[in-house]
Amino acid sequence: MRLIFLGPPGAGKSTQAAILAQRCQIAHISTNEILDRGIARNTGLSLKIQSYLDSGKIVPDSLLFAAMQGRFTQPDAKRGWILDGFPGNSLEFAQFERFINSLGQPCDGVFLLYVPLNILLERMLKRGLPDDTTKNIFSRLTAYQEQASSLIQEYRQRYPLTVINGDRPVEAIAQFIQTSLQNLSIV
């Protein structure tokens, strides 16, 4: 099983990906995890990544894909994976699709968590992170919406895409995902 979980910041995709990955004993992969692991290894690649992060710049896709390649070849990822929140735009999508196909690990489906804006704002403000101000949250959500609409259409054209109401209890969403996987004959 190889899945992509999409949704705006605060929608619960990391929570749901972690639940399903644990149930199925497959990898839950996020770009943050890949970057953190790469940096912890203190290699030439990790030093390049760290320099971008330290300067507040976005890590180039070429470096991100180089770091991802190692993660996708680990034993848990060979059994299957759930990718959390990536790719986030059309260019990344095209590169990622070539990447997973070159590994012989094509995607089986996509889950899109939808949550109303007011609920996202409330959730993100509760996290209490220093940069989670109302202004910053709206900025991130606006950026997500601008990139996501065309990307979602690309996913819909290539893979089974299931839209999930993410404004429900965590376990209810997890059960819906499990049922959807059975209906799609993915599990």
C-alpha cells in the first residue's frame, strides 16, 4: 500500500497517516522527517540542507529528492508507505511521480482531508507555536489553496482520490479511511 495524504496545514493528515502506518506496519514519511533525519546524519547532503533551513529558505527539490531516495529504500518503506503532505505543487508532483515509478513503487491512492477554515484556524492557534499567529496561519492557508487546486486535479486524474471530512473525531476519520481502503481494494 502506497498512499499520499493531502490537506491544508492543521487538517490532521499527519495524525491519520501515523495511525494507518502503525496499523499496517508501513512507513509514514513526511518531508520534515526526511529533512530531520538527513540533518542528523551530518553528511554533505545534510549540510547543504541545513544551510537552506538556517537561512530560512526553501530546500530545493533536487536536495529533497536526494534525501528522499534513501528513505524510500528502507525496509519499512519497501513494505509500503504513506506520504504526508508532499508533493505540494505541480512541479513537485511530476518529479515525485517519476521518482516513485523509477523505484517501482507507484502510488495506489490519495486521501484529501478537508476542514473548514475557521476550524483550521482554531486548531492551529491551539498548538501554541510561536509563529502560529492568525496572520501567519491565513498566509499559509492561502498559499496552500493557491497551489493545491490544480494539484488536486492532477491527482484526481491519475489516482483514486478520496475526500475526507477532517472535522470529525480522530478515530471516526481513521475508520473512514480504513473502510475506504477496503472499498478501493487497496488493503
